[in-house]
Amino acid sequence: MRHFGHISPAVREGLFFREPCEFDAGSPSRTLSAALGATLYSPATRPGLAGDVIKLRGQGVVSMVLCLEDSIDDAEVIGAEANLVRQFADLDTRDADVPLLFIRVREPEQISDLVRRLGSSVRLLSGFVLPKFTEERGELFLEALTASEAHSGHRLFAMPVLESPELLHLETRGETLRGIARTVDKHRERVLALRLGVTDFCSAYGLRRAPDMTAYDVQIVGAVIGDVVNVLGRADGTGFTITGPVWEYFRLQERMFKPQLRRSPFMGQAEELRTALIEHDLDGLLREIELDRANGLLGKTCIHPSHVLPVHALSVVSHEEYSDAEDILRPERGGGGVLRSAYTNKMNEVKPHRAWAERTLMRGEVFGVAREDIGFVDLLAAGVTA
């Protein structure tokens, strides 16, 4: 699979200076963690889940979470587990490309039980999402995952969700973060990415951000995100990929504030696209995606298919970013120094900007590098047309 693989090769050629690379569930973890993109959540109770998975893959989805936790009622868990087993068996009989598939469980015991019940169809499973992850709970989850991987002979990744009250509360945040860091470092080869449970953060204080606002506008949430990145997202080789929080709006809401999406990038027919984005409250999503990247996050939790394309379009590396990153990482620049950007609009300082450049090229490898005259509006429009 590849990002924008649902777009025809001829159209992709016109969009990309360097096209997104191909990858699959067996690719190196470094590639997969960067390539997760918009991870779409779906309740595990859906009766036509196998068909949904195949359809969504054809629309550009590359990673999905099939949820047994907060998205379903407590009384539905047993039936949802049985449904998952049936749906994986159905997928296993089809000759179809599927996204990276993860199951969000509630308790560690579900991991070993589901891997056993899935049988040969476990080959379609990339791993598990581990909720309310702390040092104590996390160790139990990861031990179960390790044992299940050994039993099945199939590689399984973990994606812990950082959402516990202990992480939110100021008096326990530091030690909770240090405990999480100890646990994920111990199991580093199994941890694909860390996910942020911002809805749970807000719940602890009875908060909910409006569609006109981003997670970063809720100061208590923004502070936690900053601390998580500080401890777990460092660029010194000790950090992990941390994904952006969920955007929970997808219906038309009454707007309190004016649209945040500038008119200038949208000309001609693209004005219709701008109107559609605003009507579905996706202008706020676009701003939050930009803030995610500015704060060191990559990828995003999504709960609606309409969110996938904007996340992917804004993950593509611009030609300007690529040019700067390539200049910074040239072998002859190993001693450092300062140089003017090839776009003559900024300073590139080799040593301080090196980590940024390395991350940018990794993102460009999996999401592609746009041609010089291509912006996110062009990518959005091409994806909508496809």
C-alpha cells in the first residue's frame, strides 16, 4: 500500500516531486510508525465490518482501529469480540488489500484470548491499542502482547493510549510520565506509536472543545501534550512517534466564530472545496493538524472517513521543506554552519535544524514530496475527485 495510492498514477505524477513509498504490514517499524497517518476508529460491533475495511482501504485509509473499548457499550463487549473473529475470518477469505488493522482492547486478558480465537486470520492483525496506559497497567498489556506474539508466531505491535487521570493531574504527571517512559523503553521494539486520549483529558474536568477551537486552545490539554512530547517525543533517539488527538466533529454545527480557512489558497473551483470544508467544521481540523505538527506530533486519531484526506494532504512534505532538509543534511555540512534557504526566505542553521530535517525526510518518504507548484488544496482536490 501507499498513501494516495487510490489516486491514479498519472495524477500522482503531476502532484508529487517524489511519490510516497510503498509499504505493508511487514515493513520496518520506523516506516510504519511514520506512515500511520489518519488512523480511523470503528466500533467492533459493525456487522459489515469486513466490507467497510475493504471499502475504506480503497478510499485511502491505511490504518484502522477496531474498538472494543469506549466506542461500544459495556454490555456489547462479548458480542463485539465474536463479531471481530467472524469479520477477520471473512477478510481472510477475500483476496483484498487491507489497511494496518489494530484492535483496541479493554483488559490484557483480551489480547491472548483474541489472538487464540482469530487463528490463521491473525496474519491480518498488526497489533493492539492499549487504553489508559500507565506503568502498572502497561506492563500487563505488553507482557500479554509478547506472549501472544510468541504463541502465534506473528509480529504484533502496541499503540498505548495516554489518557489516564494520573497523567492529567499536575501532582502525579511527572512520575506517571517517568513510569510510562520506563515501560515503553523496556518494550521499545513492540511500541509502534503513542496515542493521546484528549477526550478523556477533557472529561476529567467536564470540558469539551467546540468545533471552532483546537485541543491546544484548551490550556490544560495543551500543557499535557507539551509534557508528553517533552518526555516521550525527543529527537535524540529515545523518543517515540506521538500521534495527534482525535477531532470529534463531522456534522454541521452552528458557528460562533468566523471560518479559520483563508480564501487565498482556494481559487476557482477550489472555492467549492473551501465551502464544503467549512460546512463540515473541517477548517478547525486543518488548523489542529498544523498545530499537531508544530508541536512534534505525526498522524492523527480519526472517527470519520471525511477526516482522512485532510490529515494525509497536510502530511505531505512541501517542495520548500524538502529543499531545506536536503540542504541541511548534505554530507559537506557535517561541521555545522548557517546557510540561506534555496527559497531565499529563511535561515537554515545546520546543527539545530538537523533533527527537524531528518524527520521531514522520513515524512516525505511515506507521504511524498509535493511538486514546487502543488499545495494542500491540490492534494485535497485530487483526493476528493478520486
